[in-house]
Amino acid sequence: MIMRTKPILPRLLRLSSWLLLAGCAAPLSAQTYTQTINLNPGWNSVFLEVTPANTNVAAVFSDPAIGCVWQPRVRNSTVAFIRSPAEAPFNTAGWMVYVPTNLPQAVNNDLYSVAANTPYVVQVTGSSGVTLQIVGRPSLSAAPFSPDAFTLRGFPVDPVSPPTFQSFFQSSSAHFN
């Protein structure tokens, strides 16, 4: 009697593939980065480089010394209305604002979440500075360009050795001296 057996090599390859996948699935996780933002008393312009796990603006800017947070709302296109010029404008530039909900001005809040690669203007009340530690996933997506408009933009820099205005614009003849 002759017995036929299945080749062992394909079975070993399948088994090792399953073991490899099972072993890799558990320890994989997304990279996180902690962005440290030092805020001085008064108004501060900041650029968020990470997407926090909790994007709620109240969670990110939770320090009691923060009086309000503003985000520029950039007009996305030249379209101003859909059917009729008499309609309420939907694509207008301006500012979105967050004020802590314990203040009466919070009734005007229209900024509810934060995003990476986005500028914010933050007011710190009192006479002491605030340090924020924001843990999140870094993002390299580019902001859309808006021609013929003033925009508040930011970009990542080395926090240990940030550039000066002179070193950053040294190759621009328009900014000489």
C-alpha cells in the first residue's frame, strides 16, 4: 500500500506566515510625539504639529489660565453662494473661537476641535506662563494655498535650535537687511 502525503514545505510556510502575522499584530502601534508649547501671558500665536488623541479643544487647551483660543477660518474657494446671492454666506473667511464653557462668552463658541498643521491664537490670562504638553500623531499634510490673502501659517522648526528671522530669510533678496 502506497500512502500519498502532502508536501511539508508549503504547510510550514503557511504556518510560519500565520505565526509571523500573529506575533506582529499585537506590538504594532502608531508613532506619537509630544509637542511642548510655552505660552506667555497675553496673546500667543502657536502652530500645532500633532493630531492629539482627543481633538476636543477643551481637552487640549484645558489649563485654567487660558482665556480663549482663536483659529483663522480661511475661505476655501471663490464660490460665495450656491443658488442665490441672497443666501446666507457659507464660505466666508474670519475666525472661529473657543472660550471655556464656564464663561458667558462661550455662547459664541464655534471652535470645537483642533487639528495638526493648524495655527491658533491663544490668550493666557494672569501673569504666569503656561506650558502645554500635547501628545499626538505628527502630521506632514500641507495647508492649501490661498492666493491674494493674508494667512496665518506655521511650520515645524527644531525646538533646540530654532532659526532667527535673519537666518531664515537670508536667501531672499526682498528681505535683505
